[in-house]
Amino acid sequence: MDHLYCLRCNRELEAGQKSVAVFLFAQTVGVKPRQKSPAQRICFCPQCSVSLAMGPAPEGALNLAAWQMIRDIVGADPALTEAAWESLHGIEETLLPATGTTGALPRPGLYFEF
């Protein structure tokens, strides 16, 4: 099985992990014989999926079509958004200890970018 990575942040996605996959292929229409390209699987982790869906529309017709599909999927079921929040909650706890507790200080230069 191939290792999958988020197209946007390059985070590795393990088998069975929540994510959004966009399958992309091309084929001719009205031309004989019909030609088809192999399908490509493009994956987005939960955090990037939610971030993309909530962000502004991208430029370009193909980008806009994929963005609309991602928005529809993210908006259809809260499971992906919940997975994104769970992941962010785990990161927050490792970086910022709760007030009044002892914990490791954030490492310099470490930041979170979407």
C-alpha cells in the first residue's frame, strides 16, 4: 500500500485515518476511441480540509470545482471537523500548558500554519 500524504501540508496519512480524497482523471468525450488517463488520488488531512472549505474560493476553474466538492463534503458531516479539532487540541496541549500547571515551554521557532 502506498504512503499517502496531505497535498497541502505534506503530513503523512495512515491507513484508515480520517481525510478527504479527491480522485482526478481525464477522458475524451465524443472522440473514438475514447482515451482515459489513470486516476490520481489527492488527499487532504482533516485540518487542511476544514481550512480549505472555510477559506476563500481559489482562482481557476479546476481549483474552484475541487474546492466546491471539498466544501460539500466538510459541510455534510461534522466528523471531519471534529477530527480536525481533536488533532488541534492535542497540539495545543503539547505547546501551551494550562494556566497554573507546569509543563514544557513551547519550542522556539515552532508555529502552526494553515
